[in-house]
Amino acid sequence: MKRTVVPIGPFHPILEEPLRFELHVEGEHVVDADVRISHNHRGMEKMCEGLSYDQIPFLLARVCGICSASHPMAFCNALEDLCGCEVPPRAQYIRTLICELERLHSHLLWVGLAGHFIGYNTVYMWAWKYREPILDLFEKVSGSRNHYENHRVGGVRRDIPDEVFPAIRKTLDELEPKAEMLLGAVIDDPVIHARTKGVGVLRNVDAVAYGVTGPTARGSGVNQDIRDTEPYAAYDKVDWKVVVQPEGDVFAKAAVRLLENFESIKIIRQCLDQIEPGPICADVRELPEGEGIGHAEAPRGETFHYVRSDGTNRPVRYKVRAPTFVNVPSFKANVIGAELADAMLIVAAMDPCYSCTQRMSLIRDDTRQQSVITHDELLQLSWAKTERIRRQC
Amino acid sequence: MLAALKRWALKKSPWVYHVNTGACNNCDIEILDCLTPRFDVERFGILLAPSPRHADVLLVTGGVTLQARGALQEVYRQTAKPCAMLCIGSCACSMCIFADGYHMAGPPDKVVREVDPDAFIAYVPGCPPKPEAIILGAVKALGAL
């Protein structure tokens, strides 16, 4: 059968960030896939080398706008690994609280986008509506809806005033039934079952071989969560469990995220119960020569940061490995053999965040002529399939 | 006469096309936020267009990376003129924290002015600007047209 190359990107209307996928299709079925990144490469690792340790968290928050607590968190873990300082308990709890609020808003955002991809715009609007109160909380807690700038080496920059705690509790109490409703809307819907069950299966062996992380791995039965295996902040002081689903399909990944919402709510409530007055930042005067590594569990998976210091106030080398960087190649394992109409959904299921992922690549391929199908046409295909299934149900 | 008619028509129900040329994702999310229930700019007929050829307003986020430079200019060429451009966020306005990056081609207004020196460009600063600010920016830009 004739093989056609379907280029998607670099700019497509909904997936926000520039990235180029090339799907090789025969008829309706995908037989090969290729990913090109680096449209968004900003040279952050190099820029870190020119900034002092107090300035770096501001830059790292801008690695990715959605994980803007996780990257500075991993930075703090790396630096605290290097200098071996003790972080005060109140700061640990505040860090945990910010990271979990971030996970909540990120997972809700994903549920909305996934709903949009299969043609359920109602889910999209709902999920984003319920996400707004969390952003309001962020504004109360840190002054900004999206860039919190709360982490610094040795603790946190800003304390959370006690009078904000009741507002956080109230928001969580209101959010919980909404999250349950969203979970029910996904678990009980026959059309969503038909669109997502058995679609884009990432087998457990493939998940391990590709080294995927986060909900993408936990949806394939890999029990791996940095908060559990290498607890940082206050995760070892609160009671929660790792959500694992064995099936590996899009449905399992959605279920992992929806269930994690409840774990996050649980963690935040315990933080609010256990937090006690005290200092919020240790006094870090000097950093020794040497290396430090830091992990953090971002909403999309493990974020890994490496720092090498020569004893001055700037790093000699800084390295960031974002979760999407390891998750994207697994696309090759689960999209091959899938229908073209499912391709976007399978990409969306790993919740790709391309801003984090951008590396330098030297491939230039602007001259080759290809038959073009736009992202919008792919979306239409996906919606038409949902419509077809809905009629059959 | 025709140009005046075109400008008048542009103000009603502007369709926007969104280009991320090197942003951290946050401005993009705030743009999408504008479309969702709390802010709901669809009330004013503002819709996300699937192709730059349908767009009246180009929303650009982020400083332009070397790789995205050609793509942004191509997207701008494809838009139907007159087309307003809205630089959303501090990076898109002035490069801000990324001004020293080795892979940056410059702010989007400079890159677009290379292909169209008379481009109509408006700026919404903030990191990221709140949805209210984006809406205000869009209203002011359309008012100035």
C-alpha cells in the first residue's frame, strides 16, 4: 500500500507549543512515527551558568509554565544535596502544598484538553472552570496565578499567612465533588470507553524499556513515583498512595490522573493539619565545590536536575531533564498500528509539555514536499469517530 | 474606502490564531483560559482560528527562537491583511529574561517587521499577563485600529 507522510506542526492550534510529528501512514493505519523538537529551545542550561543561585529559580520556573513549581523544586533538591543544609519543617510543608496544588491544576487542565481531543468540549469547559479556583488560591498564596516563585535554596521565599488556610480548605471541599463528578463522567461513559480502552497501549515492558515516567509509566503498571521512592519536601510525613493502573491504554492514563487528584487533595489537607509556625528558610551562606542531583515528581513525571559547583555563586554546569523528554519517544511504541484518528489522542495521553523538552537538533528539512493534513483535519477525524461510536451505542 | 471597510470589519468578531514562538507555555494557557467559562471571550465573537489564513489577529507568545523565526514570518505572510498582531507576555514584548539566550532571534515585533515594516503590533506585558489583561489588550488594540 502507498505510504504517506503526515506532518503535524510545528504550529498547531490546540497543542499550544511548537513540535513537529511525522506520521507515516498506510491507509488509515500508522506504520511509523518521527518526532522533531527544538522549535522552543531557549538555551536555558547555558543561561543558568551566567546567573547566581538566587536568580536561577526565576529562570527555571520558566522552563515550563505548568510545572513552574517542580523545576525550582528539583533545583532546590540538587542544591540542598550539594550543601547538605536542613530545610525547616514549615518550608517543607509549604513546598509540598504548592507542588500538590500545581499537580491538581495541571491534571484538571489535561482532563479538559483530553476531552477536547475526543470531541467532548463540555468536559473541556467543565475541567477548566473547576481549575480556576485553584489559580485564585495561587494568587492568594504566591501573588501570581501561574509563576509561583516560591522555592529558594534552604526554604521558601514567602510564608503562607494562616488566614489563607481556611480559604484553601474551602476550595478543596468545593473541588472534591467536582473531581468525583469528572471521574464519574469518564468512568461511566460508554463512548469514552470505546474511544480510549485498548487504544495506544504502552505495554509494561515497553514502558520500562523507554524509561517513561510519571502518569505515563504508572498507567502501564510501573510503580514509580519520586515522591514515594525518594521522598523530598514533606512527602514522607503525609499519608498517600501511588496510583497505578496496569492496562497501559489511554483510559488507564486518564484514570491515573483523575485518581491522583484525590491523592493531592488528601496530601494538601494533611499539610494544612500538620503545618506549624516556625522559620521558613535556612541560612545558606556558602556552597562547597562538587556535584548535586535533585529529583522532583512533576505532574508529568520525574524532573531531574544536576548542578556542578566550583564554590562560587554561579554553577559551572547545569543540566535539566524534563519528564516529556523521556515520555515522547514512547510515542513510537504505542502509536504504530493505531488508527490515524487516534494518533492525536495517544500523543495527548502522555500529557506532553514541549517547552520543557526542547533540545538542540540540527535536522533541517524545510525543502521536502509532502502531502499535508492539518492538525484541524486530524481533530475532525477524531470527532467524527466519536460521533460514529455515539450513534452505535 | 476599501481599506477603511476592511478595518471596520476586522473589529467585529475577530478570529485569533495563536503562535508560540518560544514561550514557557504559561501565556498560552492564559490565552486558552480566556476562552473557557470564567472569561469566555467567545461572548465577543473572539474565536480561535484553526489556520492563519482565517485569522484577523495573531497572538504571539514568547521570544522568537532561531528555529521558530522562519515559521513565524511564514505564518504572518499567510494571514489575510490587514492583520493585527498581539505580543502577549513579557518575553514577546521585550525578550525579558531570555534576552541573552544564544538561540534567540529577537522579539516577535522585530522579526515580523522584517517582512512587513508597517505591521500593526500591540503589546500585553506581564509574566504571564492575567486573562483580564489579555482581554483589555485585545480591546485596546481593536479600538486603535
